[in-house]
Amino acid sequence: RTLRGHAGFVYSVAVTPDGTRVVSGSADKTVRVWNLETGREERTLASHTGFVRSVFVAADGSFVVSGSDDKTIKGWRLLTGKEERTLAGHSCEVRSVAITPDGTRVVSGSDDKSIKVWYL
């Protein structure tokens, strides 16, 4: 199966812990949530102003973070698509994001040669 819908390169994908959805980040500046069984797009998360280079799903499957060329990390509720957080502090593009297993912190890596730890 091929999932189509992004208008730009797909830079990152992450599968939810239950294996039912995949989250993707793209050069079209969006994060998309897909149903793996049907292949259908469930929602588009669009508030980044730069390419989305990295996505990560929390261990409990409820929260997604995305890192972008706009130098921010955004946090989203997976099931509603509601943006809950914008983390700003890197001076260059964000290339990688992760969430700690306990869901309390986000870790990001950037072209500014730093790794930042953010408390949710």
C-alpha cells in the first residue's frame, strides 16, 4: 500500500505504539495522520511555517511532536489534532525530536549544534 497526500518530500514517519496509525512530516510544512488499515489520511496538522523534518509519537500514543525548519517544536493531541504546545529556543532548524518514555520531556536536536530538553 502507498499513502499519498503530501505535496512535498516526506522527511519523517512514526508509527503509533498500537500499530493503527502512522504520522508523517513533510516539506509541505504539514504533519499528517494516516490510518494504516485503510490507508486513508485522518487529519492534517498545519501550523509549521517550514519543512517538517522530524515526528515522534509518545509511548502512550496520545501525543505527537514535530520539529521543523521554522526552528520550533510543536506538540499535538493525536486523536483530535489539537496543537497544544509550541516550543521555541533553537537558533537554527530542528532536525530531530523525541519524547521520553514517561512522556514528561521532549528532546530536540538542531542545526545550531545543540540538544535541548523541554518539560511538557
